[in-house]
Amino acid sequence: MIELTVNGEARQFDGDPEMPLLWYLRDELQLTGSKYGCGIGLCGACTVHVDGQAQRSCTYSMQDAAGTTVTTIEGLSPDGNHPVQAAWRELNVPQCGFCQCGQIMQAASLLAENPNPTDQEINDSLVGNVCRCGCYQRIAAAVRQAATGA
């Protein structure tokens, strides 16, 4: 039996320990904010926080998740007003929106570790998150706004 905490709630999983965390979140818990993009951890659409760190859930097994605390986009802020989410709305960041949950989770992890990142640190942190629409400038601007509160 695998035990973990998801969005503040204790959970148990009694299935294939090699199953990706993404499938558990989406299929078992119906937390569909994290998206399946590439399946090999390169696009970032499936990014969640595991023990506070950004993690690609498509390549993170349930076995690896044992004993951890997982936060999805649904659990980032109960009212959807995490500073990154607020900046995203204020700057109208998304175009199609597919990658945005992963982008937001990556940005929130960065700001938790480094509340005042430089532009280069923002770019370096987000480099593994692909936006097919090319909204990178708006994404970086929203991260800067979330960091400064302006």
C-alpha cells in the first residue's frame, strides 16, 4: 500500500507501483489540471509539486511518490489566488491554455525557492516548460509580477 498526501488529504494507492503519478492524479483522483503532453518529462504540462519541488508527474512513479506530499494546480490555492495565478489572470497570459497549469506550478516552485528571481533565473526555471502558442514573454512577465507584487 502506497501512502501519500495530495492537496492536503491523506491518500492510499494499492495498484501498480510503477504507474505514473500523473495517471493516479487524473484517473483515480479526477484532478485533471495536470495535463499529459509528451509522456517523457520534457514538455512540463504535467508539472506538480512533490514535497514543494516542481516535478514532472508523467515520469514520477507512484512508488517514488510514497510518503510524499503532492500539490496539484487544484491545491495550489483554495481560491485560485496564488500570486502566480493572479498575475496570470491580470496579464492575460494564456492563449490556448494547455500548458498553463504546468507553467504556473513551475513558476510557483521557483518563487517559493527564490522570491526575487532575476530575468535569467526565471527563464532558466521555465526552459523545460513548452508553450506551443509561444506565450513566453507574457509568462515571464507574470512571474516577474508575481515576484514583485506589482
